[in-house]
Amino acid sequence: MTNNNNYIETGFSQINKNKQRVNGDTIQFKKVGSEKRFLFVLSDGLGSGIFANVLSNLTASMALNYRLRNEPVSRTARNIINILPVDGKRKISYSTFTLADVDYDGEVNIIELDNPSFILIRNGKRIFPEKTKIDVKAGELDRTVFAARIQLFSEERIIFFSDGVTQSGIGSPEYPIGWGEKGVCDYIISQIEGNKTISAKELSDNIISASLQKDGYKAKDDISCAVLYMRKPRKSIICSGPPYEKEKDEYLTSLICGYDGKKIICGGTTANIVSRIMNKEIVIDMTGDTNELPPVSSIEGIDLVTEGILTLAKVSEFLENKSITDSLPADAAGNVLSIILNSDIIDFVVGTRINNAHQDPNLPEELEIRRNIIKKIAGLLEEKFLKKVSIKYI
């Protein structure tokens, strides 16, 4: 999620309560079409296990859908409270939620219902933004919702978490009432002080790990954390396929050589063009896993050189069927994925000259047309991984 100068990186981590096969918390992100915004929700189902998971998923889905329709905060909370079942003894509904509506320019609107408060870190310190208190009556329940509007600036972070974080260690000699909000905040600040550019994912992972450690490595509750981090964007370019007109070979080379970011070439013909015009040798690396794909290569000044269609097809398959938490394949496709998943902006340059080597009718249809594969990769990166993607045909 990016504007011209900054990017909002997202990262989240979760661990199930000890001996539970599913997590009772739900984290969802949803990009909102062409509106240059995305929605995030963290919902905590009461208790743990499948029942909590179903209720937190229901709550998260409702919160996202109401916000997509720009429903008022009070109506959103009231409708969710009315739909959710109620604990007969404690008279509370079976799920909580925090919803964030994030504009790419950094304006963040947050709604909280019974979750721990978010933490905003600015200039190495916690900032306490003003919150609006909204009393909501739904049936027999009187509930309080808090709403806040924040302008996020470069190198600032917002951290969200379930009470599995703040209550970790509860009952232990060191943390008799749990880690607590202040303890979590102090830990976050120390992590940022130790690594000014710590990623959203690494910070959320570390918070989860610290919580689990306080629980004696047997989580007493579902533990979830998500981080928003505004920073300068990381960019990468992928060039695949020769230009339609041979006269544009130098133009292609200038695009990749002059790019301010990671540079990837996918395709032997494309690599040969760049190698010839740069007058740089292509060096093949035979040390990696080459069981399925040809090995990676290198050209001085280019970060990665791979085979084209087969490699891109495997990249597409991974993005479609895996998540960002899965291990990357140890081959050329894994090398491409490592760069693009750690980039915020991915620019594709696609050559449109027909390559006779890929007209073999025995090849699967999706491997014949480079453009279709790249369109699929671009769509997956945008919708599933919230990247900003452009495609330029030459």
C-alpha cells in the first residue's frame, strides 16, 4: 500500500492455544478495489478452539463488510453485538474486534470493541491518540466502542494484538497479572531501538515469541499480533521477453539498468539481450537445486537471472496456493519469490516478441503465453499479498 513517497507494510503472526488445532483469533486484510485503501480486522473469539474460531471469523467478516459499505461505527458495533450469541452468566458477546480502515496516504481510522488498545510508536515513543467513546446498546447489552483517527508518518508503526499477548505469563512469579500493556509497549520500543528498520512481520513474530516464552512455551490462550509500518518503499523490476521490435533492445536494457531497486531477468533471450548491450558475461550458478527448473544465473549489475516461462509459472503456482508464511522453494522460483515478497512495488516489463521456443503444442496452454502468466502473478500479488504492481509491454 503506497503513495508516491511512502509504503505501509503489513505483517502478522499467530500461535494457537496449547493443544488446540485451530486459532480462536482471526486476522483478515482486504484491499478495497481502486479506492487506495485497505481494511484490517483482528477478532478474538471467546475461549478457544473451533467454536471461538467460527465466532471470530464471523465477527471479522461482518466488520469488514459493514466498513466496506461505510456504515457508521455505532451501527456496525450494534449489528455485530446483536448477531453474536451472548454468554449467559457474564452477559458478554462471544467475540471482540479491532477494525482499521487504512488509506494509502497514512490516514488510519480505528474502531475497538473490547480488545487491548492498539499501540502507536512515533519517534521511539508511544503516542496516545485521542479516542472517541461511543456507547452502544444492543438488546440487553450496554457496550462501549472506541474510535480513533490517526495520521501515520514515515517510520511510524501501529501494533495490534489480542489479550493472549497482554495476559501472557499470567500467574507466574514474574508476571502475576500478565505481561500487561506497558510491558508489551516497552518490549516493542526496545525491539525498534535495536533495529530501526525491523519489518512488520519480524516485529510481530518477536512479540508472539516473547509472549509464548512468558507462557513457558505452552500458550495459555490464542496469541495474535499485527503490525502496520509506514516507510520508504522497496521496489523490484522483472523483465521477461524480448521487445516486439529488435530496435528496442537498448531501451529494454536502459529500463532495467536504470531502475532504482532490485533487478530480475526471467528468460534466456532477455538475458542475452541485456548481456550483449551491457557487455557483461552471463555466469551460471550450478550450486543450487536444479531438479525442476534450470539454475539461476548472474550478470554484473543485475540481482537475479533465471529461465523464463517455467520459472514464472512456478512463481504463479506458489503465490496461488501458498501464503507468505510458507517456506519458499529452493530453486530459481524461490529466488524470484524472495525478492518480490520482500518488495512493496513490483514493476513488470514484458516483451511481446513471439519466442518460437515456446510454441511446442506439448507444453500446457498457460506456459505458451508469457503475458497471461504475468497478469496472473500481478493479480495475486495485488489481491493476496497487497503489493503495488504495474505491467509495461514493449
